[in-house]
Amino acid sequence: MLNISQNKLNDKVDLSGYKSFRRVFHVRHYKHFNRFLVASAIFVIIVLFLPWTQNVRGNGFLTTLSLDQRPQTIQSPIPGRIEKWFVKEGDFVEKGDTILFISEIKNEYFDPNLVSRTGQQITAKSKAVSSYEGKVKVLNTQIKALENERGFKLKQAKNKLMQSGLKVESDSIDLEAAKTNISIAQTQYDRIEQLAKEGLKAITDVEEKRLKLQESQAKLISQRNKLLTARNEIINAEVEINRIEAEYADKISKAQSDMFTAQSNQYDSEAQVSKLENEYTNYEMRNSLYYVKAPQSGYINKAIQGGLGETIKEGDRLVGIMPSNYDMAVETYVAPLDLPLIHVGEKFRIQFDGWPAIVFSGWPNVSYGTYGGTVVAIETFISENGKYRVLLAPDKNDIPWPKDIRVGSGANTIALLEDVPIWYELWRQLNGFPPNYYQPTKTVLKEEK
């Protein structure tokens, strides 16, 4: 059969009479095989031109869309000692429900009447503030009275100064008149004395004129004294004005100093009142922090601290809580090489762990068991695993996500990119090229927004 021997069997034996021989060496099977090859080649060529959706695969896990909906731990806002638990693991709590009660461990807060005594201190200091306010008002009134009195005294002194000035003018006029009188008396005396020498006038007339002259001289001296006295009164009036101003300036300054001292004490008391009110509020708030309450409705997952009488520090984690109402999202990671291909608003296909799925990588429309997602956030800094974090929200235009999935379970993601022919995708894969880089159009982005 292998034609190894030089003796050919078909030359010696006629095989055409055998049925199996006729079936094997039938000529028509070559035609069918050729047709099959041609049809296969045509089919392969057609398939090579079919569209293929480029994609980027990633792994991630389920999380929540909003930050306030993610699992969290309830921490102790103050140091204390655990006295009583009101919940157990697995319980559902409403927002504001009490989880546990802690007692005080700092000696400055041991007084059970600390809040009421601080309130009494506030009341006492508030009365001191009122007293200082009254003292300031009285001193202000006193200052106004002194200012009014100083004004009247100054007016009186200025009037006296004016009178002294007028008296100086009057005495000056009288002095001039006295000078005129003595000049006339001197002239008359000289004339009478000359006439007496000539014998025309008697000695008594001369004596009379001499007496009149002496009287005029005496009046002149007296008038000069009056003028000097009037001028001295002007000086005294000016001195009195300066004395009044200095006296009342001293009195007003002393009253103002007392007022400023009272105001300083008032402001100091007000500051102490504010400080005490702050302490009062802090004490009240601290008393309310002894009862640790649930920040939102959810389920108690795990008690991190346990037992009674344990001492906890400020910021220590007490229990873990999972919110009852949350919006699911997927947190996936992509390689830095694929990050430029991902944009906000683009579509993803998601396969959840534990859910059956049939995935055709290049034909997402014919895949089964995958769900749609939309990119809502892309991290701008690389994560610890060397990849970039991408947050996916449910696609509103696709099938809703299963209700039984839980936060923290795994998920495989497929980013849907451009459609290319299969031959181009094979050529790209053989050469190790990345998927096509592209930028989404503005209209698509606006529609997504």
C-alpha cells in the first residue's frame, strides 16, 4: 500500500471488483472536497471583513457611586470607657439610633454638675458686665457735665476778660483826658504867673491855678494807676481762663481714665463670658457624645471593640456599618497604556462574579450575562497596583444590574472601543500594537452629559 516494494499489486490483482475499492477510488470525491475548500476560503475572506469591536479588559470590584454610601466605621469622638452596648452584629439601625454608651475618663470632666456650674459662672460674669456698663454710662454723664461746666466757666472768664479790656480802653481815654487837663492847667498856670509878675493878677489867682495844676497832676497819676490796674485785671482774666481749662482738663481726663478702665474691665468680662459660654457649649456637646449614635441607616457589620469597661481613645474605631440605601458602581483598573483610550461617558460591559455569562470579545451585542456601564470618573494618579482607577455607573439605557449583587464582590470589565475589520484586529494582535487611539466627538460628550 505504501509502494515500498517494486512489485505492484494492482498490476497482478484486479481490485475493481471490490466494493470498498470502488468507494475509495471514486473520482467524484475530489470535486466535493474542492468545493468545500473554495467555500471555506470564501467564508474566511468574508469573516475577515466582518466588524470587530476593539476592547480593553480590566478587573475590579463592586462599590457605591456616592462616597456617603460606602461601608464605613463609626469612631469614638472622645476618649472614654465602654459602659453599655445597645446593638449586636447584624442589627439594622436607623439614623440617630444609639449604638453604645461610654463614660468619662478625664478628671477635668468628672464633675456631674459641670454644665450647671459653668452656667452660674456665666450668669455672675454677665452681671459684672452689666455693672461695668452702668459705670461707663455714669462716667460718660459726668464727663458731659464737666464739659458743660467748663464751657460756662470759660464763657464767664471770657466775659470778665472782655470787661477788663473795655475798662482798659475807658481808663486809657480817661488818662488821655487827664493829660489834656494837666496840659491846660499848666498853660493857665504859666499865663497867670506871667500876669502876676506884670502885676496884672493877684497872688491868690496864682495860688489857685497852682492848686488846680497840682490836682490835675494828681488825677493823672491816679488815672495811670487805674489803667495799670485794668491791665492787671486783663492778665488775671487770662490766667483765670488758663486755670479753668487746666482744672477741667484734669477733671475730664480723670473721668475719662476711669471710664476707659471701666470699659476695659467690661470688655475683659465680656471675653470671659464668651469663653465660659464656649466652655458651656463644649460641655453640653461632650455630654451628648457619651452616646455614640448611627450616622445613617444601615446594618452593623462587625464590632471592632467588644466587652465592657474597655478604655478607648479619641478616634478609635468601634463598629463597622453598611448603609442600607446605596447606588451600585464598579471600580475597575486599567493599564497606563490603555488609559488614553478611556473617556468619561464611554460604554463598558461588566461581568459580575457568580453570574453566568457567555462573552464574545469582539461582538458585545451577542454576549450573554453581561451588563452595561458608563464611565463617570477616571483617577488622574496611578494606584498602588500600577494601574489607573476607573469608576463605572449603571447604564440607564441598558438592562438593570442584578439586585442580589453585593458591595465588594468581583467584576470583570470590557471597555468598548472602535469597530474595526477582523483582519485589521488580527494584524494588530500579531504585531503587538495597542488599540486605535481616538477622541470622542463633542456631540457624543454633550449627549452623555
